[in-house]
Amino acid sequence: MSEQRYNRYEKARILGARALQVSYGAPVLIETDQTEPILVAAEEYDAGALPFTVRRESN
């Protein structure tokens, strides 16, 4: 399976959705010293730990 590349809009949507989950008490998927949900989400994204997928419609 190849690593999927996300454009900036997809990345923003993924980080925002994950930050919202973390702010509502979802377990953090990596070890981090961050306390801000958006920074936690960014670290998880960089570590490749997020289980999000993006469905793209083909024309």
C-alpha cells in the first residue's frame, strides 16, 4: 500500500477533525508533551498515526 498524499485542504480538514476529537476526550495515539488539541493532531499527522482516509470522486 502506498502512502497517500493529501492537498492542503484535505490536510486542514483531517487536522481539524482530529483536534475536535482530542478536545472532546479521545485518546491520543502517540506520546507527546503537547496540550493543545491542534498541536497534538499535527504531531499525530506527522507521525502517520491517524486512521483517516480521503475519498476522491473520479470524473
